[in-house]
Amino acid sequence: MRTVKDPSTRNQEILTGALKVFARKGYDKTTIADIARELGISQGLCYRYYESKEAIYNEALEEYANYIVEANQARFKKSDTTLKEKILAYSGRMNEYRKPESDNDLLYSLFHGENSRQMHDQLMLKISAKLVPFIKTELDEAVKKGEIQCEDTESLAHFFVYGQMGLLMNQGDTEEVGQRIQKFLIQLLGL
């Protein structure tokens, strides 16, 4: 007998099943048939919710990026602290930054696995795009408070986010690199 589930439940079930298969087999080697087999459903049902495995992957990427950004924004968003205090508390501490990523074992293994450099880099770029508006708002607030002087906080926010991400992606996300970034940001902003 066919089991009828709520569409949002079925959607999440397919996404979770696909992530398990992606993490186990690798994205490139996974097919919709593999995902359907994992869940004990037909391929047609998978296609009813997702047009391709790429669509499933893109949703996973979006979901994980949102999760990481929201967790880290919560740490950074303290209205009673200065921008310098936020930079000192937020950057330079790579273990704290990575903590939200490691809280979801399935997604962590997919994006940080042995052969997942390309997926990891896609995740970092997605996170960066989501962080820019948040950082712009923080920089605008620092300008209003007189903490920094800047006429173009949007460009500064892009530089702030993508500059850090570039260093982290190319030099590794070590504590030493994080502390170098922290010192540079404080110098750059004149804090």
C-alpha cells in the first residue's frame, strides 16, 4: 500500500536521504535511482519534488549555508558592543566559527569530506553572499556611532567578507590565519 505523506515532510525526507547518499557515495557518483533506493520510493516520486539531483544539492547547500550564517550572526549580534569588540570576539577564533558547521554531522561530512573541496568552496561562497548584507548593516551602525569612517559600507562589507573568505579558502582555516585576519581588520578599520 502506498504511503501518502505531507509534501513538506516528503520533501525533507528526500533531501535527507539524498544527503546520506551524497555523503556516502560522493555527489558525482550518486543518481536519483540511488536516492530513491535509499528511501524505498520510486524515482518518479523523487522527480515530483526535485527536478534533478542538482536541485537537491542546491537546496542542501542553501539550507546548510543558512544554518551556518544564522548561528554565527547570533554570536556577532550584540548591540551593546563596539565593532572592535565584535571583531575580537568573532574573528580570529576559528574553532568557534566552525562549531555550527560541525553540529550537523550529515552536512558536515558532505561538505568537509575527503573529496569535497569543490562543494566546500561553493558553500563558503554561498555563506559569504549571505553575510554581506549583515556585515553592511553592522558597518553602517559603526559609522553612525562614529567608530569608523566610511562612505561606501557596501564595498567595505564585500571586502570584509570575501577578503576573509579568500584567505581562509586558500591558506586554511587555522587559528593563525584567523588571528592575522583579525589584526588586519582592526588596522584596516582604524580601530
